[in-house]
Amino acid sequence: MSSTESPDTATAALPVPPAGPGRHGGAETVRTVTLPGLTLTVRAPVGRGVQGDDGAERAAGDGAAAGREPALYVHGLGGSSQNWSDLMPLLADRVDGEAVDLPGFGHSPPPADGNYSVSAQARAVIRYLDAAGRGPVHLIGNSMGGAASTRVAAARPDLVRTLTLISPALPEVPPQLTAVPTALLAVPGIAGLFGRLTHDWTPERRTREVLALCYGDPGRVSPEGFNAAAEEYARRLELPYFWEVMERSARGLVNAYTLGGQHNLWRQAERVLAPTLLVYGGRDRLVSYRMARRAAAAFRGSRLLTLPEAGHVAMMEYPETVARAVRELLDSEVTDVTADAGRS
């Protein structure tokens, strides 16, 4: 196999699928939010006839009228708000959920300052929540979005009601060998080199490689989901800033791993006050399963869900199981609040 045919070459270019598998995702609304120097695309399920994780149909209606608490979903490196299109409907009777395209990803254009660090992604989330007045929210993040969400919860506890992290990209030294190609994107010029080496690859081939990296079992992706991911991948490749965003975002993630002191992500995890759910996949090739125990110790009083057959995007592979775990987290928060009220 030549270097241009290496699976790692392709998967390094997009370590999280660009779109969701589409098994449960229904109608969605998509809107644009403009802030100074920042434009974000925000996606939400249409609140009508949503389906809970037990399969029952429920009418959600307007979030405020239905009394649902707000939630925000944050995707990982290379992903988009569409990564949550399976999970959001399963929780839509319980939370008023929105998923954001981080700057430079999905349909959000690059930020004016060109900053793609994890801290910058966290600031984008904070700025959106402050502007929308939606906090405190149930914050749910995957991969790089999990790292950014950790920073949000540590820096602004007033904005986070609960925290759910699915394969969060927290520092792992040494990293898994299968994660090294993704880290290499941080090296100047490498992302462009990957682009040139795989120039003739079809979107379908690129998508197969990404799914092989991110899923414990790529066979769980429906044909419709595969086609949606391939179409989104093709659209992204036409964007003039695609490779630059991937390179700078990967560099920002690697840099976050090297920070010490109070800015270290593990130190930030220890500062999180919100009830936290951690989800790890046994077949994750990007975030090691062995990090689950360390994360459970770092986030005080956290809950841990381990899925032996899942890969890096459990919310896309096993949305019903993840939804049940989130519901249990929300139920525990309600119980704790009620108990505190009874003691006061």
C-alpha cells in the first residue's frame, strides 16, 4: 500500500464525521447568530412529535411553554452540529436543545481573529450563551468540544447546569498510536500535504475512512447517514478555508495538551462544580478507554458510562443508551435540588 493509500492519511484529515448517521433525526431548524467578530450556525430539532429514548412520542412545543431546561451540544474536531441530530430528538421532550457549529466548522465561517485554540472555542460558546441568555444549560460536548466544554464549566459555572462529556479530548501522554496522525495535523503544512496526497479521493472513500476511525462498528451507519456524511464532506472540501481550519484547530488542541498550571485541562476538570456524566468507548481510536478512570477521578462526583463496543462518537453509534444516561443525570440533579430544598 502506498503512502497515498494509507487509511491514516485520510482519517487524519477529518477525525470526527461531518454529519450524523440520521437514524432518528427529524426536521430541524437552522439559524445564524451574529456576534462581533463571530458568526455561528445553530441547529435545533423541530419541537413537535419528538421521540423519547423509550420510543414514545411526546409533544414538546415551545421550550419555555413546555418548561424544558436549555441544553447546548458542542461537536468535535472536524465535526458539526449535525453530529447531534440523532441524540437531540431523543432528549427533546426533556431539554430545549440546540447544537452549535463552532467557528470554521459546519456552516459557521472562520472567526475574524483566526483563533482556533480550545480556549477560543470555549469563549465562542460562552459568548453565545451570554448573548442568548440561555444559561445555565445542560452542556454536552464530544472530543474537542468536550475539552472546550470543560473550560466553559470551569470558567463560568453560572452557565452550566450539568456537563456531559463524550470521549473528551483531555491530555493523554503518550497518545494512542491511532491518534498520532490527527495530532500531526498541527504541524504547519501537513494538512495541506494530506489534501494534495488525497486530492483524487472521492468523498465516499474519505467518509469510509473517517467512519472506520471514529466508529467502533461502521456498519451501524445507515445508507442515508453515509450519504449525508459524504455530501457534507464534499461541501467542506470546496471551502477555501477547510485545510487551514483543520490545521489551526488541531494545533490549538495539541497546544492545550501542553499547558501547565491553572490552564491545564485536568486542573480545569478538577474545578468543575456541575454534575458531570462521562462517556467512553472501548473501541475509541482517538481517546483511549484507559483515560476513563482518570477522568472519573478528576471530575468530582461524576458518573461514568463505558460502552465497550463504541468508538469515538457514542452519541452517533448508541444514541438511545447515551440519552438514557443523560436522563439519569438530569433526574439526579432534580433529586439533589429537591433534597437541598427540603433541608433548608
